[in-house]
Amino acid sequence: MIKVAKFGGSSVAGAEQFKKVKAIVDADPARRIVVSSAAGKRDGGDHKLTDLLYLCHAHITYGVSCDDIAASIRERLVGIRDELGLTLDIGSEVDAMLSKLNRDTSVDELVSRGEYFTSKLMAEYLGYRFVDAADCVLFGLDGQIDREKTYAAIRSALEAYDRIVIPGFYGKLPTGKIKVMTRGGSDITGALAAAAVDADIYENWTDVSGILMADPRIVENPAPIAKITYAELQELAFMGASVLHEDSIAPVKEKGIALNIRNTNRPEDEGTLIVDSVDEENGEQERFITGIAGRRNFTILTVKKHNMNTTNSLRQALEIFDRYHAPVEHITLGLDSFALVTSTAALGDSVYDVIADMQKAVRPDDIHVQEGISLVATVGRKMSFQPGTSGRLFHALGRNGINIRTIAQGADEISIIVGVENKDFENAIRVLYDRFAG
Ligand code: ASP
């Protein structure tokens, strides 16, 4: 059995966290691949190593000394080394990097060192072999991960060394240059490693005991989600529930590998298990819905014209939105009207141009713009093909005086998304939670 354990920044923030990681890794010999983020925040006033490195680069670019920041990076790493009694000469390695810094230093190369140094310390502490991501996470010339080459490289590293630590977040381009992923990218490295070796499970260790059914800033003490499918997670993540880097899902999902979100500070908690499908027959899912998430600040643009050819006008309208890079989230269609929902921020000042273009193309009787709309998604695999679900949902909202502006149901019926006014956003989530999960 092989388990890939990825530890996020807060899990490797300092020596105390390193100790927790070691206890977790030592507790199960199947945890043969460890992927580490860069040391994160130890407390509220602290900084992530990655942020400090980005800041360093900005200083150099503008010709401002970054000595103070560099000193705090060095101190942080040497501190972990000393507290854990390790022998790695991390001070000299950091100094060598710092002495080479100049205006031409690539930002990717510099910020990748957060993961690089943290993982080197972790490898020594765990007694695992350090395998540089530059040697096993390989990008193609198009800037995308070359999965085949990456999988082969990770597989042979594991075969050669048996227990390895790979730094997350970066890899190498065919030109030999380091390339970093987008923020939070260590999740992707973990997923690639799990897919490469056909791991039995991909454990993503963080500082929360899994995904909650709703945002705890809105709902008091929301219940944790024990099991969720990849499809449900994608719906929730798209609607604002942030847990994992979205690109980390595909590699494991494709291979049918389950992903377990775990809490480094509470390893006794089982966390959230993300799977391809759930065997409902076994009564594994006790709740009707899996989670509720939402996003604020959408705009609805309603176009009305008597006897219009809706299909043709809709096509023109979509082309206009596309031209102004405003993604259409929802479409409501009537006989003589249609409404498009888009993110207010994405539309920006283009809203006037969009209206002008629309007036030219569609020649409508009326165009109406309403800002300040929130979308709230209720997600649950059990909802599909269950008569009466939307009725219950609308009834709950209606009884609480919440007006629904738009309604959309995913084609697979695992989500129902309603558009409400921003002022009703939090209340809508609370009402739905109480109705279906409380
Ligand atoms: N250290 C990087 C970040 O802060 C990548 C990661 O932690 O996954 O975004």
C-alpha cells in the first residue's frame, strides 16, 4: 500500500509542526511519499515563507535592499534546523542563494526556494530521501505539466529511494528553468505524486478537520462533511468553498484515487473523504444534502423584446459577453425575454459597452441591469431525481421572506443554485442549512 501525504504551509510552519508531521508519517509505513509546502504562518502576526520570497523579489526589482527580509527567511529555516537538532547546513545554502540575487533573478526560481528548503529540512528530519521537484515535476513547452514524464520520474524516484520527500508548488520547464504553479500549488504536486504511483489514497494534511457543510462565518458550528464526491466538491468549490487547489482534483479523480483532507493538529479526526462515487446502498450518507456554498456580487442583465427570435438573440448576447470577457454563469430563458447572470467584477466598466452592443444587435424593447445579486448553491448527490427537492428549498426561502431572482439546476441534478439579493445572502445560507442539515 502507498499513501501520499501532502502537508500544507501551516503544517510545516515551525519545529513544533514538524514534530506533528513526523508522528503522522511514522504512524503508518504506507506514507512513503511526503509532499511539503513552504513554511507558513506560525501565528496571526507571522508571514509565509512564500510571501517573504515574493516580497524579496519585488524589493530587488525596484532596487531596494531586501536584507531584512532575507535575514528573517534565513533565521526561520536555521531556527527549525536547530530546534530539531538537524545537521543540514541550511544557513550556507540560503546564503548561497542570497548572494546570487540580482535584478535578473527569476521570480519563479526565487519563490520556489520556500518549498525547496522546507522540504530539505523535512527529508532529513523524517529520514526520507529529498527528491527535487525540478527533477520529477516536469512542464512541457506549453507551460502545462507533462503528466507522462512527471509520472515516470516520480515512479522511478520512489523505486530508487523507497521513501521520499518532494517539495510542492514548482517544477522544471524543458528549458531547464524553474516554473512555479499558481498559489496553493503544492496540492497539485501531491495529486501528481499520488496519480504517478497509483497511490491507495492521497492525504492532504492541513489545519482544518475537513470540509464543513457551510461557511462557519455564516452558519454557527456547521457539521463537517464525512464523504463527498468529486463532482459535488467541484460544485461547492466553484461556488466559493475554498479547500483545495482546483487543479489538484483531475489527476487523482482520473485514477479513481480517494482524497482525504486531514488535520495535522488533530490527527485523530477522520477528516473529509473525497471519492468518485458513494455506495448509497450501504446507507453511508445520512444527510440529504452535502453542503451549501455561495458567492456574492453578480449582475443580472435582462433583455426583453416582443416576438423576438430568442435563440438568435441569445447567441448574439453570449457573443457580446464573450467579447468583454464576462463569463456567463446562468441563463434564464422566457418566450420574449432572457436574463444572463455574470460576475459584477468581471463585467466591470464594460457594462455600458455591453448594453450598447446589445442594443445594436438585439434592438430590444427593454434592457434592465440589476447588480448586487448573490448565487447560493445547495449541493447533494442525494437530491438527484428526487421529486419535491426544489419545492422544499423554495418553500424554505419563501417562508423566510427571501425573494429568489434566478433559479438553476445542474443537469445531473446534484445542485440547485438560486440567485438572491446580496442583503439576503447570509440569511439564505442559514435558512437552507437549518432546513436541510441542521
Ligand atoms: N507555498 C505556496 C503558497 O503559499 C504553495 C503552497 O503552499 O501550496 O501558495
